[in-house]
Amino acid sequence: MTVDVIKTNAISQLTSLISGLTVSTATTEQLTGILKIANIAGPEVDTSSIKTELTSRIQAVTSSTTIYELGVLSAALPLITDNRVISVADLTALSALSVQAGTVYYVESEGIPYILKSTGTWVKLFPTFQGAKPLNNLWAWGNNTTGKLGDNTDVSKSSPVSVVGGFSDWIQVSTGGNTSIGLRANGLLYSWGSNSDGQLGDNTTVSKSSPVSVVGSFTDWVGISVGSAHSLGLRANGTAWAWGSYGFGKLGDNSTVDKSSPVSVVGGFTDWAQISAGDDHSLAIRTNGTAWAWGYNLHGRLGDNTTVNKSSPVSVVGGFTDWIQVSAGGEHSLGLRANGTAWAWGRNSSGNLGDYTTVDKSSPVSVVGGFTNWVRLSAGGCSLGLRANGTAWSWGFNGSGHLGDNTTINKSSPVSVVGGFTDWVHVSTGGPSLGIRANGTGWAWGFNGSGQLGDNTTVTRSSPVSVVGGYTDWIHMESGSQQVAAIRAG
């Protein structure tokens, strides 16, 4: 199939999806998810109705709007303004401008975007703290071996505890194996937990129970992903970096040596757009929509139609140039295309590929079900997916209830996560399975031996239970082998 035919099909699917959508009743997260996919397809897809609705919602923001909704709206700003958010130095410069209602400005001295309402008043599009700085606190729970919760202890926790350091500007976190890494709004990376292979990137192999800075003097990190013993980082200049265990070539630097500080992934590419670290392999997407992989290739998890390990990036086969997200799991991989379809490759003994078989695949196969509205995928010991209608789905290994379908039976095709919720906005799996609903509440299910479900027990659950604390402002959660790291907007 030619690229033109693929693009035509994608545009047709998107146009159909948008035309059948009741825009006024859709959640903000659903609208922004569709818009992200449509933006990749190009101007041929008419998204004017979605942009009009989102713009209207932003213009209606008042001081009583909840913190969580503000976080969602501000994430949508670059999309609504077609990536033309204007930066100004400070509030004085902002006040001096001649602007129209609905225009978005990023105030550098404040670190937040502002919008002018129709009433002529400026509104901050992030929750405020100590004047104007965004308040994004980092929390963790579960197994605390080697200090991977970052609370300056090695004692496991069955309910959320704050990561130490006093920072309140976290914008992303990733956890895997026994290590966690967080990204702050100033573009700096911090890491904590196990460091036996240098995966903290602090130029040592000494484990840390509180955040330490990743070396390199870079202040333009925009993405991170942590595997079992290696870490990946993405910088604003489009370069990809790696550190930690080299095992099977998963650093992508064409070497067989562990690294305790970031090294560049080989290939000379400066257009990496997304990265994902699995147990022993790495995945990434370039801005041209192609997917790449390197590292351990047992069961074909690299998707290059072989089972040969690679120490530098190789293209995922299939000829697709519309990948928008990839997720590297323990021994399998998931990929999401711009037409809303989900794909999988690698080990399939428990049905993790979702193709209604248990046969390994060394190249991408379509996840069954006929759905064309997937907006997020997550691979761990099982597979999770989020659809644009706010429903959460799962497939694969279910030994401890990881699928959340109230059973412990493996599934080789997607099944709905129980609970009847249609407002999921985020899902993640690595060890325990996690979800965030549009009301900002956090949920978890699966194995709970170390308290990783955050429900103040160590009882394993086969259906979602609420993370304790009464918080309604969770905006991001990531699952490691036996621990969770998460960000609150308050």
C-alpha cells in the first residue's frame, strides 16, 4: 500500500470520527486527543468544530475552575493556537500589548500561559503557587527497595508520599525497574533509586533515595522514559540520549559498555519525537512518522522481522509513516497510528499482542476489535489502551488481575476494564495498572504485594480501586515493576 493510500485512508477515518462526534458533550481530553491525531494527518482534515469548542471552553475559564481542568486546558493551548503561542518577557510587557480575547501568551517570568477573557481580564491557565508558579507536586508509593520512591527512606509505602526535594514544578515522571526519573519545568532531569548500572545518569553507580541531578548541563530535556536498568531522554533539539545498562544494545550507541551519564543514540537524527524504554529494548518515533527500535530482540520485540539484537536504531517494518505513539513493555511492543488503530509485536504467550492468538510476532500486527479511535497505549507485563470515548481496555497477562476485568484469566483480545467509567483520560501499566479519570481521581489494579496500588493495603485487586488520599487533581501516573510515581496539580 502506498503512502498516499495510507494517508487517504487515515483522513477518511478521521473525518468520519469527527463528523459523528457530539462536540459539545465530549470531554476536553477526548477533543484534544482527536486533535493531536488530526494535526499529524494535515490540513485536509477539518477540525474547525473541535478548535471552536476548545477555544470557547478556554475563554470561559474563571477563577472557580478546578485545578485539574486548568491543567487539561493548558495542555491543549498549543494545539488550539496551531503552535503559535506567543511568548512575552513579563507581566509589564503583557499589559502593554494590544490583544484580542482568546489570544494565548506565555509569560516567561511567570512560567505560565495567560489568556485575555472577553471581559478584558487576564486569566492564568495554570494553578498558582507563591505568586504565579505552577504547582505540580510529585508523589510515589509501593516498593521502596534502593530508595526508588524518592522519600529519603527505603521503607515501602501503601499510600502516596511526597518525593523530597521541595520542587513543585514537575511536568513529567517515568519509573521502571527500581529507578525513577522526573522532568522539571526548567528542562532539568532528576533521578533516584537503583543505580547499579548507572541508570540514574549522575556519573556514579551509587543508588540514591532522593532526587539527584542527571549530569550533562542540559536544560532542554522534553521527554524521559525509564526501563528495567536503562534510561532514555529526549532533548528539545530532537536528539535522543541514553544511559545505564548497555545489555543487548538497548542504549543504541553501538557499544557494549554501560554508561553512567547520557550518551547520544547513534544515527545522527535530530527529529526524534517520542521515546519509550522497555525492560531490555527501546522504541522511538521520528517526526516523519516512522518507528524505530534497538536492543534485545528475543520474540521479535523490535519489530524488524528478525530476532537479532540491535545496538543501534533499526526501522520497524511495515512501511507506515503515521506512527504517533509507541510503548515498550517487558517483552512486547505497542504502537498507535494516526488512523486510531493499535498495533503490537513481540512475545505473545499470554496474548499481550491482542491479535487473538498466542503466537509471537516479529513485525507489527493489528490489535483485534476493529476500533479506530485508540488515543493512548501502554505496554508492561500486559497491555492497556484508552479509546477516544473515554473507555479503558486491556489484554494479555492477567495473573494478578492486571487487566482489571474482575478475573485472573489471560485475554488475547481487548476486554473492557470494569467499573462502567467512560471518562478515563490516562492509563499506564508496568507492574500495577493505573488510570486517571476526568474528575482527577487516581485508580489502580493488579498485584499489590508492596502496596503499589496505593489503597493503603497489600491486597491484590482484579478491578480498579481508588488511590487513597482523596485527591482529585492527579494529572499523570506511571507504573514501574512494583512502584508508582505520579504528579498532582496541587
